[in-house]
Amino acid sequence: MNVAGECSSPNDPRYSQPYSVFVFNAGGCGGCEFEVLSLFLHSQQSEGFRCKFVSQPESADLILLFGSLNREAYQVLKAFFPRFNPSCQRLAVGACAIAGTMFQSAGWIAATCSGTAQGLPHAFNSSWQNPIQEFSPNLYVAGCPPTPEDIWQGLHRLACCGSRLSAEASQGVETNRIEFHSEFCLGCGLCQQICPAQAIRLSIAQELAVGEAGSILVEFNQAACLFCSLCEQLCPTGCLKLSGSGTLIRQRPQEFVVRGCLSLVRCLNCQGWMVAMPKDFIKQTLGSLPDQRWLELCPTCRKIASARYLKTAAEGLQHLHQLIQERGC
Amino acid sequence: MSPTSRLPLDPYLPAIGNPLTIEYDLQHGRVSQVRVSLGYAQRGIEHLAKKQNIWQNLILLQRICGICPISHTLCFCQTLESLAKVQIPRRAAYLRTLVAEIERIQSHLLPLICLAAHLNASSSCLRLLFEAREAAAAMLCLLTGKRVNYDVNQIGGVRVDLKKAEVAKTMLSMLGSFDRPLDEARGSLLRHERLKGLGFLSSQAAESSQATGPVARASGLARDLRKEGGGYAAYPELKFQIPTSSGGDVLARYEIRILEIIESIRMIRQILSSLPQGKLSVDPPPLLLPGQAAGSVEAPRGENHYQLTLSAHLQIEQIKITTPTEYNLEALKMMLMDAQPEDVPLIVASADPCYACLER
């Protein structure tokens, strides 16, 4: 638990008093509640840093917020604001509180820590003050739900470093739970289609002019991710991996995003834009790379070209059977 | 006649910490009328389910409740499987039952933890109960890779497998770690004289208020969907009993939960020792058919009921979810009648209402 390098000793005077935490449960499924509750055990087993839950927000060193903050719950949170100690730390925990996940589009969630939610009635939205300005968490712990280890580490980091939380202190600690290998990606967009939390986005990086090299930006928002692994299951090339390990603690919600870039090339035949074929993947699957010209055709032109190459359907089927027999698959 | 005073418990219920409002009237120092109002956890899940596809719905419906996620997906899958008329492989049925029973253990331990915290039990007792719940979470993590919100079910089978024999062995050895906390809870926690006769619910009242789950069983109604109507998943093939009690009070409800944990441990032992070989899922994937269907499962807190209509485009046209806490709210109001105000938190906690299931 050596976070900042300066607060590892159990004899540190800051550890003499348990760190008091006020938990604000803003609804949601109760998964985060369970994981926050199990911090009790962490605190009991720890020799150095300890924490306790308090019921009065005035006496808390830290406010811990989790859950899907809907309108009713937001009214309660607002009523609590004046009672918070101005010097207290604020920690946002879980995908709902940070990014709203799929509940954003249902129109019930009033606000998330990374901005006002979409889908609110306009009249309601106009007088809305974004709670990020009022609540402004110092640290975010993402996951659905986050592991108790992550929450514990987040608490510990805020307790030790306080307002002096510097960029260096958190460097090298953060690892991602989504691994994306862009060299294998076909840019098919299946993952974006299936993602229930709308955490995956494929977008064209810039307006493409003639004679310019373009690219597709693939973004995975780990703050909204539910780690349901549907995308991993569907991905045809296996370019996506969800690992069980990895710490999701960041100082800004934007830092949760994992990015990858797919370069666009022009089709040899029709000159349209297409995602460059993942040569490594093709080599791995087929054993060797086919003729270079095949790789530079877009899927439509490739179909036309192969139809011309094989002339008749019967010939094509025969060719396919031959291939199957050769490879034994 | 003395004036009536109105007291709200809001926004967090004492003893369980749930964001739920219970307002009651006091007359002559006794509770005379109870109102429950909701709203803090509303997320619009049923509305969202109509917009998303079936695969996404599995993930969405799981997020209704983080304490009993598999009961929701199990109910959804079984309803759709009955519509598609598919029989899931035996191994898949056993694995579903395995996860559901571990979930029952960890869900039943939660009210015990709340009780221990509310009665200011010794820290060793609280710690033992917490460790037991951590053991249940660790078992789920071993099996599914996640402690909470484990995405296990898919239509026609399961997505996880118990591949290694060592995992089964580790899980069997972990089952032993529940004995001490349960003895401790029975020996010290449930010895409190205060719990006896508190929040009495007669079997007639339980019957008329449509109580379900441990609340109904503690009032002498032997109601359990795992046995009733032939059961579902792998339950017809397992040996287990439905513990009931005629006590009807707070103490009986906690005792029933402890007895159910012991039955669940028995079931997990049977499953781990005789897990059938075979496929994890129907192959090829089941062909869904449009139509209307309903299904229920026995969630840890009671009956979980789904009713849905699938359109010709295989989108959910209409869905109605009824959760155990919804059934038990009327029973909770009956329990609270004539109670003393200081006992209200204890009685509410003994019914184990789940705010996340209640308002979706």
C-alpha cells in the first residue's frame, strides 16, 4: 500500500486516528454498497491506515458517493451540501456515479460526475446546475462495482496525500482493465453495437479530404464499462481483452478512456476509404499473407474481384471444398 | 384521545442504511399507520429493457439488484427459454443452481450483519459474519471472475464453466468456513430477549398479505418455488428441505435465514460432488419465438416474477417485473402495527427489504 512513498510507515502520526468516511448512497443496484461495506474488514485487518463510517457529514474527512444519482437522490445530496466540511475530500465510486452507464438514456438519472446526464426534459435541464461543480470529486474509482482493493487504495491515497495529490504520486499505479490491440482490429463496430453501457465509440478522427491519410478513433470508456465481456465474446479477431487485474483509480473521468487508432487507406479499385487490413491477424490465421493486391481492396471490391476471378458459382464452391480439404478444417 | 404524531424515517433507514422512506403515525406511543414511499433508486430499467436487444437486456436486468443478480437473469432466461421451448443442458442447470445458492448464502448473511451492527454486537461476531460474506464473495469470484454482478447466464445456458477440479476442491473447503460464524450468530446474536415476539406476523396475515420468501416461511407457510410445481433448474434432482417456523417474529425470520444457509451449503456440496459433464449451452443457439410468457424463480428474498411479451422483431414489447420486496411490503406494514417506535428499525431490517429490487 505504498502510494505516495511517504506514508508507508504504520507509526505515522496520521494513522493514530481512524479516517472518518461519510457514505452517500445515491441508489443504484447495491453492488457498490456491498463492496464499500467490506472496507470494514480491510480496516480491521490493516495495521496502518484505518477508516470508520460516520453518520454525520460534518465530522467526515471524506465523502464517498456511489449509485445512480436520480432526481430524488440529488435533492437529498443537495440538502447535504451545506453540511459537508469544506476541507473534506470527495471520492466518487462506481460506473453509475461517474458515467451513468445505460441509465443515462432512460432519463431518470439527474447527473453524473462527468457531466449532466442526457435525456432530461428541457424545462428541467435549463435551471440545472451541474453537480460536478458543487461536488467535484478529488478522485474517481471506476468499475461495476469497483473492487474493495481499489476503493481502499483510493481512500488511502486521499487520506495520505490530501490536497497535495500530485500527478507524480499516481503515476505508475494505474493500469487498465481493457486491453485493445489495434493491430488486430477490423473496425467492424460490433462492439459498439452490442455494448449495453454505450462505453465504446468508433469515430472518424477528422474530416477526410482527398489525398489525405485518415484514421478511425476507437475509444473505450472504462468509467462507464460494466465489464460484462459481451464485446470480448463477440469480437471476431480477439483484439479486445478484459483482464481481471488492473486498478481503475483516476483523478479525472477523462483519464479512464482507453484509445486506439485505426489507419484508413484508399481502396485500389474504387478509391473509397477503408480500414487497413490487420496483416498480423491475417498472417496468424492463414499462416501466410495472400497477394498484396487483395489486402488493398475494400470488402465490396474484393467480393467483385473474387467473383470475376472464379467466374462461376460452381467453380467457386469447388475451390472452397478444395481449400477445406487442404487445411482439414 | 392523544394527538397523533407523524415520524418519517428518511432518507436512510436505520439498521439497514437503505435509501427508502418509511413514515409512520404514533398514537399512544404505538405505531398506528405506516406509509412507504419510493424514488431514490428509480433508474427506469423496465423502460430501458424495451429499447435494448435481448443480449443487452441480460446485462441490464442483472443490474436491478447487486445482492441477488442471478435471480433476475435466471428468471429472464427461463421465461425466454420456455417461449423458445428449449431444454438447457444438465451441466448448465447445475451451474446456474450453484451460483444461485452461493448468492443465497451471501444475501442471507447481509441482514445478519445489519442485525449485529444494530445490536452493537461484539466486534468479533461482526467480523466473523463479514468474513463469512467475504468467503461467499470469494467463491463467486473463483467461479465467475467477479465478486458482484457476475454475468453468468445466457439464453440457453451459462457463460462460465467450472473447468478445474482444484477450483471445486477449494470451494468445498471454503464451505467449512461458514460453520463458526453461523454458530456465533445463533449463540450470541439471536439470544437477545428483545427479538422474541417482536414484529409478529401470523400465518393468516402472511397468507392474506401475499408474503413470500423467508418472511412467509417464518410465519409457517411452506412456500418455496424451488419445490413447488416441480421446481426449476437442477432443484428437482437435489435433496434439500424447506425450513419453516411457526414463530412469526423477528427471531424466527433470522433463524429461518440461518437454516436456509445450512440447506444451501448442503446443496452446494451435492452439486460440487456430482456435477454432470456436457455442454454449457444449447448448440446451436436457441431460436427465440415471439409471444407472451411468464416465469418465476425463488430469489433469496422470495418470489421473483417476470412477465414479458416478445415482438416479432425479438424486441421486448412489454415487461413487468415483480420482486419479493414488493410482495412483502404489505406484510411489513402489518408487522409494524402496534410496535414501539424504538423497535421499528429492527422489524424493518428483519423483513430485509431491498431498495434496488423494489424500485427499478
